[in-house]
Amino acid sequence: MSLAKVYSRSQVGLDAPQVVVEVHLMSGLPKLSIVGLPEKVVKESIDRIRSALLNSHFEFPPRKITINLAPADLPKQGGRFDLPIAIGLLKASGQLRADISEYEFAGELSLTGEIRASPGALSMGLACQKVKRTLVISEACQKEVQVLSNCTAYAPKHLLDLHAHLEGVGNLSPVQHENCGYMPPNTDIADVRGHPQAKRAMHLAAAGGHHVLFVGPPGTGKTFLASKMPSILPPLTEQQALEVAAIHDLKGMPRTYNIFYTPVFRRPHHTASEASLVGGGSYPLPGEISLAHHGVLFLDELPEFSRRALEVLREPLESGEVHITRAKQSLMFPASCQLIAAMNPCPCGFHGATRKMCECSASQIRHYQSKLSGPLLDRIDLHLYLSDVSMRDDTAPSVSSSMLRESVIAARARQYARQGCLNAALDGKQLTVYANCTHQAVTLLEQAANTLKLSMRSYERVLRVALSIADCEIAEQVSDTHIAEALSLRQVGGG
């Protein structure tokens, strides 16, 4: 009897839990069984592995073979277990004598023995980095792990190359670490004509992590303005960049080195379904709101999205997480992004415009605006109406994105030093501790809440925005001036 133990990794959301592949060869009639909750793709892998071994001039053991994937209660799917099972068969049959206890293997095998890519290489690399094992993946996956400075990894092209390296008769070069960078988006908010209040709102939103809704006629620059948000956001930290890269890697969308620390800007079409926005599927994958993690999710023509698709965004916008439950597993994907939405005020788009008359009736306008639920709008901190811009507007030089970005970095530094998070993430109890308001500010906010009939959520969001205004102005207290500006940025006017 011969027994081999090989380490590998499964994929559960963004986590890569360890899987031990045990291969046991016994005397008896040739028979093979795979146990340990394998999915159909894993069960089918034995035919690929047999051909890969034979075509690589190895022997497929003509014995009774039991393959156990432990732990047994963890679902295993995909072709990533082809390589560790093949290594286990070679080890158990004596065709591989090297010590493999310090290695972890993952990759799909072709019939010729070539090692193909499997998703989640970055998550596996992060896990191997923690336990200080060497990761072996496909050559096609090496770009994903090159961003890790403390992970030793090899990326052979063929099973023969890996076997020779393990036995010491070949020499694979370890995957080289790449220095990742930050590339500011090739765009500048100074290019936007007019709209000083909207630019101010963008500045505050970036500083405090607030959501924004732009309402206005067609051609007023809503989309153009929203596209400038990444240019004023600060570079991602290393931890944030790795989280974003792991999410994109899971979707087969690896991040390039030059934009590794650059915030993401995602712009799904209004025909997007609920699953495409928040994630899902039989084996859940992240959706657009997770792909925009630590970046911007821009929803243009907001009322044109289906009501159900928008309603599923409510909880993630509040918590910064997406929880997906299926019969076999429950997963969490991070979704801490900034929502920027844009919409017309009515079906024809010209309600409140000066250059063209609106042709919609009052009932049509109400019906159009009712496509957005109150609870969803309540979760958006800043609501602004963008009016038509004259050719003579804003002829003076505007503040640049780089200048605003420096201000945002300074404001965020104040917030992290004070409370450990952005203002938008503060809950009610934390607000009472960290929002140091003057007596006049408290009085004005309470009067506004009674007059405008603000919900408690809206009340707290106004206070969060006011706190961001104070941080941008390096003020020690939230004043009534800050409250007044925060209120003005939440009321959609213009008709």
C-alpha cells in the first residue's frame, strides 16, 4: 500500500481554504474513486489526468485507487485539483521521490500534460504567503501572483517541467515580483465647464466616501462630471489594492501593474440584472458593486434600471458587503464603493430646463420619479440638480483634479486618525462621539429635520456630510454653516 499527501486550495468567495489531497494505492482490481464532496467537474478530472500522465510518459497506476479531498464538508469545484491529484498519483506510485510537503499545487491539466489556468490564483498566493509554502500554478496565472512580494511561486508550462524541477534535474525560475504603481486617470475635473456646486459635492463625496445623485436635463454634463471622480480619489493602500485585485482575479479580470493602486470605475449598462449588479450564480461570483470595491460604481439613467435590480443595492450600499446564500454555501463579497448615479428629471428630460420646455404632465413626472424608491434615495447622501450651462459660464480657471486629490487625502487622513474609518461609514453612536457640533449647528439641524420631515437616516447623513465639510476646511467643530451647506447639497431643486 502507498499513500501520498498533497496540499492544494479550494475557492470560497475570496477565501482560499486549504484542501489536502490524499492518494491511496492498494492491491486489487483497477478501480478509482474520488471522495470528499467533489463536484462533477472534479469527478471527470480523472480522465484528463490519465491522458496527461500517459502522454507525459508516466505510468497511470493499474491499482485500486482512492482519492480523498479533505476536509470532506468543503465543496470542491473546477479543474484546479487536476494537478495536485496527478502529483499525488506520481508520489504514491514512486514515480516522484521528492519531498513536496512545502508545496501547494493548483491547475487544470490538458490531455497532453500542459498546465492550464484556474481562477483565484491571487487568493491562493495570499494564503500560501501566510503559511509560508511555495505555490505551483499555471504559467498563464503568474501575472496574478507577481504582485505579491512575499510569496514564492513557480509557474511551469507542462507537467514534465514541474516533475523535473521537483526531482532536482530541472530548474524552474520562481515568479518574479513586479513593482506595482499608481496611474492617475487621464482626465481632469477642470475640464468640466460650470457647475461649481456639483464640483464641490464631488470633492466632499470623495473626502467622506459619500454617494451622489445628479439630476438634470440631457447635455448638462452629468456623465462627464461623474467620470472625473476617480481622478480626485486617493491611491489605494496595499491592502485595498490586494482586495480589489483578488475580486477581479476571481472574475478572470486581472489588474495590470501600472494601475494596481488606481481606484476602479465601473459603469454597467441599465439592462444589468440583479445578479450582475450584486453577484450570484450556482457558484456565486462577485457582481459590479464588488468589482467597484474601493472605487466608483456609476449608474447612468438610474430610473431605466429595473426596480428589482436597484432594490438589491440597498443593503450593500449601507453595509459595504454583499451576502449571497445558496443551498450549499453562504458567501460574502466586499462592496465598499461610492455610488454616483445620474438621471433625467422626467421622461422627456427637460423638466426645469431653460433651453427647452418640458412636455411631460405632472402625473408622468411623478410616475417616472417613483421608479426610485424612497429607501434607496435615502441612502444617497448628496442630491444635486444640474441646470443648463451657458457658454460664458466658468471662464475662470477651475481647480484641478490633482489639487482636489491632495485635499481629499488630507481630509481622509484626519478621519482615519480620529475614528479609524471614513465619515460615510460612521454609525449613529459613532456620530454622536465624533461629530463635535456647535450649539447653533445642532439647533439648525433639528429645525431642518422637523421642517423637511427628514428620516433618522437622512438626519444622520446630513450630519456625516457636514462632518466631511468640516474636515475639508480643517475645522475642529461642525458649525451651522457646515450644516446649512450639507442641507443644500441634499435638496434637488431646479423645478
